[in-house]
Amino acid sequence: MPDPEKLLQTIRKATGYSRTTPGRRGRVVHLLDATEVLATGDLHGNIANFQRILRLAELDRHPRRHLVMQELIHGKFTYGEGGEKSHQAVDLWCALKCQFPTHVHYLPGNHELSQWTNRLIGKNDQDLNANFRDGVRTAYGSHADAVYAAYLELFAVLPLAIRTPNRVFLSHSLPSAGALPQFDPNQLERSEHEPSELAPGGLVYALVWGRDTSADNATNFLCKIDADWLITGHIPCEKGFMVPNERQIILDCMSSPAAYCLVPADSPLTQSAFAATVKLL
């Protein structure tokens, strides 16, 4: 485990870098200098896959490549003393953000939103928020409350979407067809959101919880946000990815197989070129 005092400094520094990422407007990052984006799916505390992604990204050798990770928390890896270990993925991401402050991004999912807002989320009759907190206590003891508070501050400022110059939109999910008429993409470019926007029926909730991947819904969403292509996570994929319609790719890095996209960011994409960006980890 890292030294808790040093870890706190790293999390707070990464939080500051997240707020000041170049091209950020509100909760959307408009990439300014990217030639390509390596986008990944839901990680859920899988450190082995995190390490594989870092080796593939080679950020030190590709100064105009951006790395987008998402939904790092709430996993199956646990401590014998109690709690689960997915906070370790957040720790690693924070260190990476400090190393590459302008080129590393973290998209929160419904699990981060639930942890941040303390809204119950469960699986197999377990309270995932409580498991996360217990893992932090096991790892950091007397520093656990301060570290946990720092995680929540980070979750509160993470960007909700990434846009590339060639009209690719990256977010954890997309609103359902029923929520789409009320969805105002301009509101994503505000820095603060009301509590109602984080709850069912709200803008942020809709963006991270929706599961309607029909061609019509994806097309209508892309029209509304003025983009051509959509990369999301949120939905588990047996093969590590899905292409549910011609304009959307869903990625999953929770287990194996896992998949990622290496997407050109500075040149137009055709449908076949977009689909061909998917690779297995």
C-alpha cells in the first residue's frame, strides 16, 4: 500500500489536474492536441487489466495519444480483513494523471455516481458502496476517512464526456429513449450540477445509467450532442466489446476477454474504420 499521506497528496493533485485539463468546458473535455485516443471499458478494480492497458498505451512514446479509462470502482477483488480492493485502481489512476496531467482521463460511471452521492447500489445482495468504504478502511486505517473524502472530491469533478476533433463522443452510457427529450447537452458544460441532476430523472443520472443501445436511440443521441460516433461502457460484454449499432461501440475491461479502441482523433472516420478500431487486450 502507498503511504497514506503521500497518497492524499497524489489524489488531491490529480483532482486539481482533472479540473484544469486543457479543453475542459464544464464537465466535458474537448481534446485539443490529440492524434489518437486509446479508450477502455469498465475496469471495476481489475489491476492486471489496468497494467496491460498502461503497457499498450505507451504514453511516454506517443505524446499526442490520450488515454480514456472509465468506471474503476466496485470489483470482485477483496481483502481477507474485509472490503474490496478497487480503490487501488483509483490510486493508480491518480498517480498516472499526475505523470501525464493533460493526456489521461477518467470517465465516471453509475458506480462512481452512486458512491459519490451515497445512493444504494448492490450486487449479489451486497452493498457495493459499503464494500468500497470497508476496503479503504482496511487499506488505510486511521487515514481512511481522509482518503475516502479525497476520493469523493475526485469523483465530483471528473469529466462526464470526452469529445475528439473528428466527432467521436466518449461517455459511460447514453440516456434512454424516454429520458432523451429532456436531455440538454449544453448543461454538461456547466461545472456544477444540482442534486436533482444526480438522481433518477436527472441529466447526469441519465448519462451514466441508460441502457438503450438501439440504432434509433443512438442516432438520436448523437444528433442531439452533435457527434458522429459513440464509445461507451456500462454493459457487460462476453467478448469484451459489442457493436450494437453502426455508430456505437461498447467496451468492457472488467475481466477477460477485455477490449479497447485505438481511435484516430484528427481525421474523418467511416463506419468501417470506426468498427475496426476495436482490439482485444
